[in-house]
Amino acid sequence: MSVRVRLAPSPTGTLHIGTARTAVFNWLFARRMGGSFLIRIEDTDRERSKPEFTANILDGLQWLGLDWDDEPVVQSTRIEEHRQAIQTLLEHGLAYRCYTTEEELNALRDRQRAAGQAPRYDNRHRNLSPEQEAAFQAEGRTAVIRFRIDDGASITWTDMVRGAMRWSGADLGGDMVIARRAPADAIGDPLYNLVVVVDDAAMAITHVIRGEDHIANTAKQLLLYEALGLEAPQFAHTPLILNAEGRKLSKRDGVTSISDFRAMGYTAEALANYMTLLGWSVPEGMEERFSLADAASVFSFERVNKAGARFDWDKLNWLNAQVLHGWQAPQLLMALSPLWQAQGWTLPADQAWQEALAELLGPSLTLLNDGIEQARPFFIEPDLEADALSQLDQEGARPALAALNALLESAPWDGCDSERGQALLKEAVDQAGVKKGLLMKSLRAALLGRLQGPDLMTTWGLLARIGHDRQRLQRCL
Ligand code: GLU
């Protein structure tokens, strides 16, 4: 039987890192097993589901390189099948209409809380007689549909991450609502646990891989598989992602959506690599920097941890830098050029110049977006920062720059032949009678307005090639 897994995101928000990490594990397992990775858009919450969130989720998965098989299944198109399953459960006496009002449920919950008990439905309408039902209906009461969960039920499964699992029916909160409140002759909107089971079975899902926050749902869903006479898949519950304090990562921790990571300048490669490490440890001898394809060739749930995975920005940043430092100039430029254009900067038409700039900045990037500030002085004449100004005030600095300027005036440098650039520097140093280091530092101050920056000769060469070096020198004399 070939492996079929699925990601079942709800389009009620942008692609969250937790969902994306679940997607990574599903994808890795599918690819490792030569199976299929499917998507199901769980859009049954009609008020909160939005097409733009579906687009954001699919876009994010695609960007991360998590390609899926077949067209995504849209859950809301399958509502008749969900209703049919509920009908079957009703007919078999495995589900029933519960007429308890919201006020009655609240009162029950208050009593339980006051008595120090966990809130649970007391199954009071489980065995209504036809007369009792008729009386509730005559009162105009609406009903939810509940699935019977016997307190004595024992639910066991072997989790691919957590091993032997056991739940008692008594711990599942009483008979479970599987359809929202509706008039008594109708079936209201089917709810999560029911629809997931119906859909996973219809999609012939063999392995359900999802976050450990779904463990209690799995217990309930296993009861539904049995009641509907469906074969249950295997389950793997992956550890939660924790913040630095060890609590579940949430919106309050700042960035959690994949599109935000992307906007900050993280690469898809580094993010996918990092998400894989959030809960999975590499086999001995394998580096922590890998591609999804590398990981897919060795992935197994044996190496997925049970303990929560702490989100570590330093490690993500390190991986991102590793990825960027490995990129060749054309790839770097392809990523940087839209960022430069978004600043409103006009890029020189010379493609080779653009690539040379990308190549110059590449080694110092941690985030792609670092390439904005670092490139700025190549496009816009920078102001002179305080330390650049004090460098220019050093004894001999301005005379040395003046000597260089005079040499350039008589024989301009096109910025290409770096030996000639070196020779010009040497001549200026000799003429001004200063140390070479002084001129170099002062030249950097004049060109970039600051004392830090990439390789000086390449910097100067690039500015010379677009005719921007002279003006910057002259303003410092
Ligand atoms: N829509 C559910 C969620 O986003 C899916 C959970 C599952 O994989 O069954 O949490």
C-alpha cells in the first residue's frame, strides 16, 4: 500500500511556522516512502476562512519547496458526505440529537467548576424517548448532534513518535458534538473531528502526521473510525515549537508566519532546513546544514523527538548565512535586485556590475535584507558618519586623497583593471608621503561615508565603473 499523507490547514490565517513544520515532516515522510503528499483546505469555518489565506498558505508551501501531489481538496465541497456520515451514525444509534440549551450547558459547567471538576457534558440527552424529543421540539428547541463516547472505552494506538498511547473514554469530555446546532429536522454544520475522519478516509490517507496538540482529537477520531466502519490510519504526533522561555510559540513571540520570515530576508532553503531540525535530529555523520532532498533520503520518525523544540534564532540565522554564503553571484543578484528596486534605486544597466556588487556583499549577509543597507552607498551618495569624518581629519588624510584625485584627473580609472587601481594608490601614497593604510582607510571613509564595508579595491572599482568615485573623493578634500 503506498503511503499517502496530507496537510490539512485551515485558511483562517497566514501559513504559521507550526503548520509549515508539520508540512515539512509530512513532505519528508512522503518523499522518503515514495508516497503522496496531499493538501486539504479545511475551510468549514465559513466566517474566518478567507481565500487570501488559502493563497498565502499554498504560496508559502510552494516557496519552501514543499510540492504537493494532486489538486488540493477543498473541505467545504464535501459537506454532503460529512452529513451522510452523521446520518449513518444517527441511524445506527451511535449519535443522537441533544437539545440541551446553551444556558443549561453553562449552568452545568458552572456547577462542575464550583465542585472542582473538569467540565464535561453529562450525556443527559443520550437516551431520550421519542416523547421527550417531541416535547423539546414542541418547545422550539434546536439541537446539536452528539457522538456517543462510552466512559469505559479504552482507546489505544501506537504513535510513530510517542509509541504506545492509551486514552480512556472518560477523559474525552462526554459525548462529542459532531454537528452544530440546527432545527431538529436538519443536520447542522458538521464539525472538525467528524469531517477530518470522513475526509482522511475518502482521501485514503495512510498516515496522519500533525502536532501533538491534536492527541486528544486522535483518541476521539479513532472512535469515529470504528463507528463508521473505516480503517484508521497510523498517527505521528510531532512536538510543539516552543519559545525561548519554553512555552508554546505564539503570535506574542513576534514573527510566526512564513511570509513574515520571507519578508525579513530568510531564504526558503534555510527556513526549511531549520524547521526540519525543530524536532528531528540528523543521523550520525550528517551535517545540520542540508537540503530538503538530503533530509528526505534519510528521514524517519525514529529520530523525531518527543520533547518540545525550542526556537533558536541564532541557529536559524547561522543556517541562513550558510545558505547565502553558498550562493553564486547570479542567484544572489536574483534575490537582491528586487529588494534594491523596491527601495526605488535605479540599477546600472550593466548586468555584470550588478552581479559583481551582489558577489561583493554576499559573504557578509546573514539575512538577504542585510543587502539593502550594505548596498545603499553604491546607489546613493552616503553622508559622512562621525568616524569617517574624524578619519578624514587625520594628519595626511586629505593630502593623500588630493594626490589620488589629481592622479585620476590626469588619467581616469575605469574601475576594471585592479592592478592599475593598486598602482594609483601606491603612487598617491608615495606622493603624499603617508602610510598606505592611512590612504586606504580614508578612501573607504570618502567612498562609503563609514569605516566598515566590504573589500576596498572592489568597492572602489565598482564605484569607478559607474563614475561615482571622483565626486565622493572631491567632497572630502
Ligand atoms: N485543520 C486542522 C488544523 O489546522 C487540521 C488538523 C489535522 O491535521 O487533522 O489544526
